[in-house]
Amino acid sequence: MSEPTAAAAPASPSVLAALVAELSSGGIEVVDLTAPLSSGTPVLRLPPEFGQTQVFELEEISRYDDRGPAWYWNNFRSGEHTGTHFDAPNHWVTGKDLADIASVPARQLVAPAAVLDVTDEVAKDPDFLVEVEHIEAWQDRHGALPDGGWLFVRTGWSSRSHAQEPFLNADANGPHTPGLSVACARWVAEESPVTGLGVETVGTDAGAAHGFDPAFPCHSYLMGSGKYGLTQLQNLDRLPSTGAVVIAGPLPIVSGSGAPARVLALVERTGRTGQAGRTS
Ligand code: MN
């Protein structure tokens, strides 16, 4: 082996080695933003004239029995948009010629997240809509949204994710869940530097968005702009407003419109950072 040239040598001690050390010491925490996936996981329910998505189901193949004496395994049945999941651009007609879920570049699955907290507003009004002005106020405090990153909207809605009815929060007029206004959805898609929108609700759009113009503006504008959605996130209260790095791992379903995803966030813990290597 020859010595690496100066140009090829890593700058400073390995960044990844430092990351591993911080993970070991607790200087960096891994926060799981993923809802557990089971037959009880809430799913979107559309008006009856439309096709419906499947709830998650396990089908046992064998469990240390005569079907397989030493092994346990299952088949599963699931919608692409079941539980915590990733919306690909081709999910919506506006993005029908854009990327499928398997074509989303791996590089874009690791990205910083900005967290906008509207928990108090949503507690007062489940139909609360984020406006551009709310994001501009956030930027006045925290700086620009991250280029190539995520905008996560923290609403507290994941506290309802244990069951279908409170999570969908529907009455005779339809579901009542928070989201973005039409103007805000368009701004995030067409003006902001983020590549995606992450939410705690069953979809990126507000419950009332079927009646907006255009209908479902987050889907319409974001997918049409080649951007992404992440839904049914939880533990957003454990993220800082800025600085978290999100790893979103949707299954690469060829030609698929989305996929269940394990979504993790790396978060620096103040006061512990930098202590790696000083522990025994
Ligand atoms: Mn979806």
C-alpha cells in the first residue's frame, strides 16, 4: 500500500470516527421518529368512491413449528403509504413523470431538518394551517431553512397515533387535522430550499385540504416540484429547531409511489458533545 497523497488524505481525524465516538458517549443521540408498524397503525381513509389503502398485516409463514422447525418468519401486506412513510414525487399526478421511490437518490435520504413548532396553535384549533408568515418568523429566529433538507412541522398530533379515530379526527364534514395553507405549500415547494416536508399527521396535507384550490396543495406543489413528503412522524418534540440530521430509509420499491420508512434523527446533546475520547 502506498501512502495516500496529500490531496486524497482526509482533513483532520476521521469525521466518521468522531461521529461513532460521540454516538458511544451520548454526545449524539439517535432519536427514532418512526411509528411502530402493526395492524393497529392508523391509515388514511378516503371517501368510499375511491380505492383504499391497506392496513398493515402480518401473515405467519412458520414459527418454530412443523412449517419451519427452527425459524420464525412472516409475509406482510401493507400500503406504500401506511404508517411512517415517504412520499415520492410520482405519488401525485403533478409529479407523475418524476422520481419513483426507488429513484430517490440515497444522498438525499440523509439531510438536516428544521423543526417548526405549532403545537400550541394546533391544541386550540385542529384545522390550524401554517402560513408563510409562520416560517418567516421561524427564519428570523433560527436562520434560513436548510438547503436540501427537511421542513418538519411539529403539531403534537403524534400523541393521537395510537388509534385510528383520534388520529384521523373526522366528523360529518371530513377530517380535522393540521397542515399548510395553499400559499404556504406553494412557497415550500417553489421558493424554499428544502427538498421535503415532514409531518406528524396521516398525510402531508391538512384534513380539510380536499376542499382547497388546488386540492391537496402540499401533494400537488411538492410532488410537482420533485420534492418529498414524510408522514406520521413522532418524537419531533425531542428535536432542536435546527441542527438535527435525519436519515430517512424508505424501501426502494421499483416504480413505487412511496414506502414505509424508518426515520432516524441524529441530535447533538448540549454539554455532552465533545466528551468522546475523554471517557475511559
Ligand atoms: Mn403518503
